Amino acid sequence: MTPVALVALVAFMLSEPYSHLAGAISLDFGGKQGNAAASGITDGTDTSGAFWPGTV
């Protein structure tokens, strides 16, 4: 297996459980009424958390 394929496989395996977990957390926090807002906050927090270490 080439290194690029291996990295792609690892990224796919890490991304999928995170996506499902973020959706479940959003449903727990927001319920049926606030699900979209909770999902946006969850994903926005993740994105900003990935951004800040590169700028510091």
C-alpha cells in the first residue's frame, strides 16, 4: 500500500467516527429545536481549535 493511500485510509477512519459523534452530541445539546445551532457550534469549535495552534 502506498503512503498516500495509507494516509487517506487513516484520515477516512478518523473522520467518520468524529462526524457521527458530532451529530450525536449536537442532538443531545440542542434537541430537535436547536440541532442546527448546536451542530454549527460544535463544528466551529473544532475548526477554530485546528486553526489556533498553527498561528501561535
